[in-house]
Amino acid sequence: MKKTSIITAMLVLLASTNIGSSQLSPESENDFCRVLKDMITSSHENFETIKKERKTGLVDLYYTSKMNLPTSADTRIILNGEYWYLSCKMQEKSDKALLEKNYAQFARIIKGCLKSWKQFIPDNNKGNSIAFKETVDSQCGPKVTLSMEKNPAKSGYHKIMLTIHTN
């Protein structure tokens, strides 16, 4: 196979995926919502049903996830003290304007998925996070937070992160 054919095939494959794309299709939005709800359900059992492989990072032990949200590049399940949380790197780009547009789309999709959940701004918010808390019979359930890191000096890129906390 010629080198140009391989490159063309790779470009077609990349174009057909949502990773790094600026918009999610309606089908991908439905998939996003379904997977998010499945991850939240798994959080009630400390993500045991979706833990895949145990890994050792630079500063922590974590598990990879059997589930990934559309466009997410890295999903980890981490123990923080006595509580588990799931962290997904949704997108990472050097183009801040495009990432802000994508952040707004993710926020809209999550609001639609979690209509009955209480929306709030986290205490440590710096104008770049939105959170949702499930409340059932006056007991607090998991919390979903969407945040945008606007510090490219730290990593070279702006990032959108989604986390699900068990507490």
C-alpha cells in the first residue's frame, strides 16, 4: 500500500471519529448521555462494574475504565482518601476559543441528561466549572462536574475535564 493511501485512510478514520471534533452529532449526544448515566449508576458501587486495569501513575494508583464518553481521551477511576471518583479528559486543544465552544456544548448536553439534578457552581470555581448533584429523599448522591482548565502554561493545552464523585 502506498504511503499516500495509508495517510488518506488515517485521515478518513480520524474524520469519522468525534475525538477533537468541534461538535457532537445528535447520535453522539445520545451516546454521551447514555454512557454518562451508566457511569453515574456505577458510581453507586464505587465504579466496581467499570474498573478495567489497575495502573500506577506518577502520583497515584488508578484504574482505567471499561467505559468512555464520546470524545474522551483518558478516563481514570481514582481513590481520593475514602472516596472514589472518575475523571475523563474530554478534550485538549491549544485553540481556547474552540474549546470554550465545545465546553458550552458539553454543558448543554449534561444539563439535558441530568434535568432533575440540582445545578450549582462549585465553591472552588474560577468561572470555568459547572456541577450537578443528585439529591434523592434528602440524601446526596454523586456529583458531576464539568470544568475547563485555561492554563496552557501548565500543559501546553487548554482542557475540558468531566469528573463524577461518589461523595
